[in-house]
Amino acid sequence: MATGVVDTLQSGLQILAATLIAMGGFMAYNTFAASVLERQREFALLRTVCLTRRQVQRLALLEAFLVSLLGIVLGLLLGVGLSAAITYFNAVSLGFEFRTLVVPLRSVVLASLVGVAVSLLAGYLPARSASKTHPLAASRAVSDPSPRGAPRLGWLLLAAGVAASVAPWRGLTALFGAALAMGLLFAGFSLSTPALLKPTLRVLTPILERVFGLAGRLGSSFSLRNATRNGVAVGAVVVGMGLTIGVGAMVAGINAAIRSWVDTTIVGDLFVTAPVSFPGGFAAEVAARVPEVAEVSGVGLRIVRFIPEDTPTGRSVALILVDPERFNPASGFGRFQFIPEQGDANDAYRALSAGGQVLAANTMRDRYGVSTGDTVTLRTGDGYADFGVGGVVVDFTGGGETFVGSLRDAERFGGGTPDLFVMTVAPGADPTAARDALVGAFPELYLDVTLNQNYRARILELTQQTFTTTNGLLVLAIFIASLGVANTLGMNLSSRQHEVAVLRTLGLTQRGVRRVVTAEGIVVLVLGTLLGVLTGLLLSQVITTGASALTGYRITPVYPWRLIVIALVASPLVGLLASLVPARRAARLSPVIALGGE
Amino acid sequence: METLVKPLSVENTPQPEAALEAKGLSKRYRLGGETIVALSGLELTVPKGQFLAVMGPSGSGKSTLLHLLGLLDSADAGSVEIAGQPTASLSDDALTMLRRDKLGFVFQSFELIPNLSARENILLPAEVAGRRANAEKTLVKLASALGIEERLTHRPAQLSGGQQQRVALARALINDPVVILADEPTGNLDSHTGEEVLALFGRGVREEGWTVVMVTHDPKAALHADRIVFLRDGKLVGETLTNGAEARSTIERFVGV
Ligand SMILES: Nc1ncnc2c1ncn2[C@@H]1O[C@H](COP(=O)(O)OP(=O)(O)O)[C@@H](O)[C@H]1O
Ligand SMILES: [Mg+2]
């Protein structure tokens, strides 16, 4: 059963791989936009040597295209490589054989193309501003020419991004929607950040000044100077943070769904398997020989061929054969989790008791439209046969492609005895004692008995471990974003070397210079994290819908409030870390530069 | 050549205290495999209250000298003393403090921080030193002396070049430095505005007792100073006082104007 859970998580990791790829695209844009600003002077120079405006623009766009292309290719390789590594890592650390990784290539490529297309659209702005560079700018010191009309376009893109993230996407289009929303929000925030910086600084500057003194105030006002470039850095943090919150909500959603499924359906005290086939009449033998056991219910596990309406070749799906009496609402201890309006416990019991009918896992409904009252075609020992559907239930077994049938039909699916027995112990009996008694009673079967709590724990532990990997990926996303910030701070520095040197001549110490850069890094990260949390909350719905479509499970986002609080509180610290290297570089700048030295 | 240098030592009059003293100052740069001697054994004393101009052809070592006097770079040999205080073997922080408290810098392209108002720019060195409150009074005096009272709330971009350089001068003076080091302060100004700024320097030296070391290649600018020294190949090759009749001819001889 646990394999099913892990398969689900596998799909979740694929989504993450896809989002990471999209992020690669954003980073490409980041670099590109920054490099256009960086070389404003160079572009101006090109204009003075008589390149026309159009030629400069084409030059900038060509570069954007190449950088983005490189971004896609590298991002794809990184994504696939990462997923493969994670698959391998999980296989090793969980001791679990995974199905080979299937990257949903079409959706991934689509997602990254959308992301990059949106980014390119935004990249057009710096390109246009580059082309508008006045030839005279070559001789002037250029600080930060923010493209005209950028804020308005920013607000527009933002509005579109919000619309894209709350739009009612259905099925796999949600994946496309997630990428679109992310791209739009990233571009929107990147362009509107300059406008958002001012009010942010009104709050942050006094705090930074209190902590860092004058250097804090200088750094905070410097962040406004390079508002356009910092906007892109803020955008990168927004994407990293947004992904983390959005995917975190999705992952927590899957977690909650699995937990609730485990809580509802993993009932029974002992789960018994054996390395050999169970003998016929095992259940009766247990009742006779082990008084501690009150109820015994067999489960058969089969793989059968299922012919969906639009797939004539069919699919292999899991078929779980259960003892109908276990699910007798009056006397049985078993429970199903029903999809609303898709049957109830009485219907299910009736269907299983009658035989010739199955219950469908909700994935079968989402993927193949199987509903209560339909008939489905399964291959039996004597060829294909139709089975009625008595209800739709939540089931994470077999990657969700599962039917639940009756042990009464076991003969039609190869016969044999059950593969697993679920037992309850008599009232007042100790499950551990019951286990020992059971193993002692059947020494010839070498029974493997798992207690309920251990069984649950094992499933949840598997889930948990896989989530740990997911969290690792998310940390990676934030790390990439922080690298982006560090990169931006470094670029801010190169265009400000001179000024830093002037501050040094005026008596600012190396430590003071470090603080100036750090303050700027903190501004970028705090604003980015704030906006990122908003973005994450916006995106979580569409990401979860995409995940539901990919995995076939119904997942509702569970907002990771703790993560959000931690992120907000930790953001200044991350800003400090991101600015470590550029701050050191700044502090080492020779003050000689101030006087025109090299 | 050496014979052209007129000794300036005025015997019998009490020696004024030195604001700045360079002894045996040498600086080499390594460029590729080559070693370039930028300064070699330079001796220079700047008495308090003097307006000194440094002239010399391009590559003669003027900038290097200013870097060393400004404690922005370290010499390979020799020493710099500021108001009698030796600076060799001081830590970067100690040098920074000295720059902050004892030196004022005026740059060719003003170098005001663009997103700060004129007033904030002027107060910056005082604030770095944690003396903002005391500096407010000085600011009022300086602003009126330099004629920029009306401009204090403006950003550098809203000021003319001449006004920017006045603000820069006020910034250099806010901590009441021992010496003002100026690097081609009129290089980016038209000649009329340049004259005005130089006149401010001259008046400050005469009336307020400032000490100024100014690098320039403009003989007209140099004539605003009290004394001119000439650099060539990293050495002082001559000097003149500007109040003498021979000042112009000396400049002509060394600069070839
Ligand atoms: N950072 C440096 N690296 C190598 N050589 C330098 C460097 N700075 C100055 N020089 C050399 O030292 C000499 C003196 O330069 P400089 O002090 O800038 O002269 P000036 O300011 O009078 O033009 C020149 O030959 C110059 O090429
Ligand atoms: Mg020079």
C-alpha cells in the first residue's frame, strides 16, 4: 500500500522539478535584465558610434533570447538531473524500489516556455530603455534609469498574475496556469518594486538605522538608487518564496490527505503477511487457535488490466479484494472514505456482498470518469468482463489507480488465498500479546505481523521522509534566489565602486561599508519575502490544482503558517547571508578609486 | 635644473607648524613584469595656513602623491605625518579615523551622494564620526560663507556644477580638517565658475586659516595658491611662491605654457 503513497509523492517531485525549471527561466531573465542595466553605458557608447535605436534594441533582445534559451536548457538539465538524483537518493535512503522517473515532458516544457515567454516580454522593457539611451549618457555617470512606463506595466502584469492564480483552472491546464501566474507575478513584482520600495523603506529605514547607524540609512537609500535592478532581485526572491509557500501548501495538502486516509482506513490491530501462501481456511484456524484475535479479514492484492473508454489498449491497475463483512456497517471494523455523492457505507457493503461489483478509487474518477453506477471493463480469468461501480472512495494504493473488489470474486482473478490478513483483537486483549500468540500458533508459516500503530507509522514515515527531500528542494529554491540577490548586490556594487570609495575617503570604515551593503541586502530580502508570502498564498491554489491533476488525488492546500512566520522572521538573516560576499568585496575596495585611481 | 630651485627657508622667523609632512616618500607600481616608479624619495612640507598647488606633466606622480597624502594608499618607503602625527603602520581603521577627522577631500567631479540632499551630504562626515549635533552649527556658518544656504535641501542633480563643488567643499570642511586635499577641483567647471571656487579657497586660507593642497594642471588655477611645487618623474623638481614676480616665468619653465 505504501508504494502507492510514494508514487504519489513521486508525482509531487515531478511538479517541483517543473517549477525549478521555470525558475531557471526567471533567473535567465534576472541576469539579462541586470546585464542590460549594467551596460547602459556600453549601449550608449554603441549609440554614439552610430548604431540606430532599432539596432541596439535588436542587440539587446537577441541577447535576451540567447540567455533565456541557455536558461531553459540548463534549467531542464538541472530539473531532470535533480529529479533523477532525488529518485536515486530516495531509493537508497528509503530502501524502496521506485518506478523509473517519468517526467511529464510536455507539461514541463510548456510550463518553462510560458515562464520564459513572460520573462522575455518583461525583458523587452530594459531592451527598449537600452535603445532609448541617449548617446550623451556615455559621458555621464548613469545611476539607474528606470524604464518609463514600467510601474504601470508592472501593475498590469501583477493584476494579470493575480487573475491567473485565482482563475478556475481545470486538470492539467492548472500546471500551465501555475507557470503563467508565476511568470506574470514575477515580472509584475520586478517592475513595480521600485514603486513599492518607497513605502517599504519608510518602515525599514528607521529600523536599519537603529541597528546599523548611518550605514543602515545609507544602504537603505542606496537600495532605492538601484531600484530597477533591485526590483529584479526582489522578483527572484518572490518566486523562490512564492514557490516555497505554494508548493509547501500543496505538499502539506498531500500530507493531510494521506493522514486523513490513513486515519480513516487503516483500521484493524494486526496486519499479517507470510512468505508462503496462506493455507485455505486460515481465518477459521486463527479463530480456533488464537482466542486473543476477535476478527479475521483477508485481503487479496492483484494487478489487473482495465480498459478505460478512450484507451482500448487498457491500463494495469491495482485490484484490492476485501472481505465484504469487514465493511459491514453494522458489524465490520473496516471503513471507506467516500467522495461526496459517490455512494456510502451501505451501498458499498451491498455491492461487495453481491460480488461482480467494485468500488473505484477517486483517481479513477478524475482520470477516467468512472462514477457510481457506471460499469467498468476488467480482464478476468475468463476474458474481459463488466463490473458495476458501487461507489468512489479515497485510496492511495497503487498510485491511486485502484479498484476495490470482493474476495467473493477472487476465483475470477486467479483464485488463491488472500495475500494479507487484517485482524482485530478481542476487547481488553493486548495487541502485542495477540501478535506473539498468533506467531506461536503458526510456526510453520513464519508470519510477519505488524501492529496497527507501526503500520501507520511506516506509511507516514515514508511520506515524511519524502517530504524532507521536498523541503530540501524548497531550501534550494530559496538558496538560488539568495544567490540572485547576492549577484544583484555585487552588480550594484560595481556601478557604485566609486561612491563606496568616496565614502571611505570621508571616513566610513570597512565595517561601515559592509553594513551599507548588508542593509541593502536586507531591504531586498525582506520586501521579497513579504511579497513572496503573498504570492505563495495566491499560487498555492493553482499549484495544488496542478498537483491534483498530476497525481489524481483531491488535495486542498494546507497553508504552512509556521513556515511563513519562520520565513518572515528569518528574511533579514538571509539578507545578511546573501550580502556577505558582496559586502566583503565592497569593504576591500581601495579608497584610491575615489580619486580616479584604478 | 636643481639650481633653479630657490630655497624658501626663511631664517630667523619662527617656523610655522607643519600641517602635512612627507619624508622620503616612494611609491612603485608593478605593471606586468615592469616596475614603474611613481614617486621616489619625495620630500614635502606644507605649513599650516598654506595654499599649495602641485603641478606637473601627466604621469609625473601627482595623483600618487595625493593618494599617499590622503592616506588612501600606503607608501613603499618614507612617511606621511599629519599635524605632527606619524601615520606609518596604522591599521586601516585608524587611517580611516584620521581621514575622517584630519583630512577633507574635494574631487574633480564633486562626488556628492546623489540620493542625499546637499545638507545631508555636507553632514555625512560628521555623522560618520558621530558628531552630527555639533556639526549643525558649523553647517550654518559654512553654508553662508560658501553662499549655499538656499540650496541645502536640494539634491545634487538640482544644483549647478559650481554649487555642487561648494557643497563638496562644505563637506570637506565640516569636521574642521587639518588639510584639504583637492584633485583638479575646477576640472569640471567653466572658467568663470572655476575662478569663483578658487577664490573661495583663497579666501578660506587667508581669512579662516585653512590649509589646502591642490593638484592642478591649469596655471591660472595654480596662481590662486600661495606656493606651487613642480613634479616630474616622481620627484619635486622646483617650486615657487606666487607673490613673487618670477612666478609666471617659473610656471612657464616647468609646465611649458
Ligand atoms: N595603479 C597603477 N598601476 C600601475 N601604474 C600606475 C598606477 N597608478 C599610477 N601609475 C603610474 O605611475 C606614474 C605616476 O602616475 P600618477 O600619479 O597618476 O601621475 P599623474 O597624476 O601626475 O598623471 C605613471 O607612470 C602611471 O602610469
Ligand atoms: Mg593624475
